[in-house]
Amino acid sequence: MLGWLPLAYWVHTPHPFLVRFGENFGIRYYGLGYLAGFVAGALLLHWYYRKGRSPLDLNAISDLMSYLVAGVLIGGRVGFFVFYQPHTLLSDPLSLFRVWQGGMASHGGFIGVILAMWFYARRKRIEFFRLSDMVVSVAPPGLFIVRLANFLNGELWGKATDVPWGVIFEQTGGGLEPRHPSQLYEAGLEGLLLFALMQWRFWKGPAREHPGRVSGEFLLAYAVVRMVCEVFREPDASLLFGLSRGTFYSLFMAIGGLAVIAWSSREQKR
């Protein structure tokens, strides 16, 4: 396959900046992706309030978003080093603060969001799982946009393939082999599919009567689609027990999701 390359293969050119002021300084699509995700989440929460499905008015939503932003950014950043580069954190602790060099982990971001929601619910005296059901139902648009930014950056590409839609990520280290555009697979599954599923379950499912059920379903569904995407994605780091780290950490998400679903069902019976 390396001896010739069909004309149909797309050679990817990285586009990390919307506006560039210097070699490594400017307005990045990756940062805009996070911003757009938070804005989309806030707008959806306001819609919930107008429809009578949320007690959070504009001021409360603004307060909640500040907690979630901190949870995502701190959790994602710390999680990247703990889950994927613990040796770097030990040898060079200051690398944690060099955010311009990149490095975020979705699983770490989830942990940060859970802690942020817990602090917010405790402070505002809101039932945690009613809050989490709302938050997980508005999270997928942010996942979708950030995965598109990953594609624009030319990072987190997939395994080598000969499918007609393969993409060559030579400029960002992928070599001359066409690879799965796994970022787009993740955008479709983690973003669009999960958004449709969570909206259906929030509005037509058990969110009112069984707090926590939608949260558990989100954790389980995300774990499943992430493990599917990991089949096509080049591992970020060394394997753990023969599994990619994304798959390994997703197993714990799936277990957590099942535990929350079981707890919600038990509370329903009570």
C-alpha cells in the first residue's frame, strides 16, 4: 500500500488556528470548541428552564457553568498527565501549567465535572442526580465540537487503513499511510448519537421519576461508543493489560454507569 497512493486519499493539512498572531500564539479552534460547547450547554439549560424542566434560572446557570468550566479544564488537564503521561508529571511538574502545549483527557474531564456538580449541588442544596441528569443531556454538543477541533489539528488520528475515506496525516506524524479519521467517528458517536439519545431519554424517558437513570445511561453509552472508536484509533500511549488506555478507562465508566442505573432502580422500588 505504501508503494502507491490512490488519488482519492485526502492529505490532511492541519488548521489549528482561526486567527494566528505568531508561530504558537493565536485563537485556536480547540479552545473555541470548548467555548462553543459551554455556550451550547448553557443555551440548552436555559431552554429547559423555560420549558419547566429545570429550576435553574439565568443566574444559576451562569454560576453552574463557572463550576463546570473549572471542572472540565482542571480535570481534563490533570487527567491527561495522570492517565497518559504520569512520568512527565513526575519528572517535570511544571509541564502541567504549559497549556499552550496541549494535552487534555476526556475521562479526566468527566471526573472534574462530577466533582464540580457535587460542589455546586451541595452549595445550592439541589439533588445531585437531578442536576447531573440535566448536565449529561447537554454535554454531547461540546464533545462533538471538540472532536472536530481534534480533526482540524490533525491529532488523535486512527490506525492505518485502506478504506476509501482514509486520510493521510503526514504533517502531524501519521506518516504516508492512509488512516481512519477516528476524530470524525468520535464526533459522530460521542457527539451526535449521544446527543440524540440523551435528549430522548431526558424528555421521554425516566428523568422526572427516576433521578440518576439518565446519568447512568450516559456513562454507559459513552463508554460503549468510546470503546468502539478505540478499535479504529491509534493508541495515545502504551497499552494497559493489552487494551488501549481509552478502552481501559472506559471500562470503569461502564461499571460506574451500571452502578448508577442499579441505584436509581433500587430507589424507584423504595
